[in-house]
Amino acid sequence: MVEWREMIAKIQDINLCAENDRMIWKLELSGRFSVKSVYKIMLSGGEKDERAIFFWMVWKDRLQTVEQLIIGKWNGVAECKLCDQLETRDHLLLCCSIARQFGVG
């Protein structure tokens, strides 16, 4: 819960502007993401930021939601356990009743 609140506080401090967004991956000189760079930093014993990995998974839609499991031919229940809606990345992070309790959805 502490990390969740910290994340929300950081998001609220973001200032938006009219310019187009650019993503820069600081682990590569080119500024472009590579799996190799993530693997290298994980093996090197360097700083590991689970939040960065989580945000990368959100950005790339790699969270293990029911929606993702169905793509892999999983045939279990597709509804969110809390509110009976289709369990997608956006649903879990923005729309689910549990997210609304924290002022996110």
C-alpha cells in the first residue's frame, strides 16, 4: 500500500505539455529499449527497480491478466474476481472497484 501511494503521488506530480512524448531507455546509448539491456542489468547486480519492470509490463501490455491468458489459449473464467467484468490491463489498473477505492479509476 505504501508503494501504491508513492506511485500515485509521483503520477500526480507529472506536468503535461503540448509537445509530443518521447520515450528514452537510459540503459542503451541509442535510447531504445532492448531485452538484452534489461537482462544485463539484472545479472550485473546493478540497481533493480521492480516498479520500472512493472511499468514496462503495463506499457507493453504484458501483465498476466485473463485477457493475456486467453490469447495463450487458456480457457478459465474471464471475469475479474471482484466485479465480474472482463479482466484486462486497463480494467485492473483503472476501472475495477478496487482501483476506485484508491482514487485511480
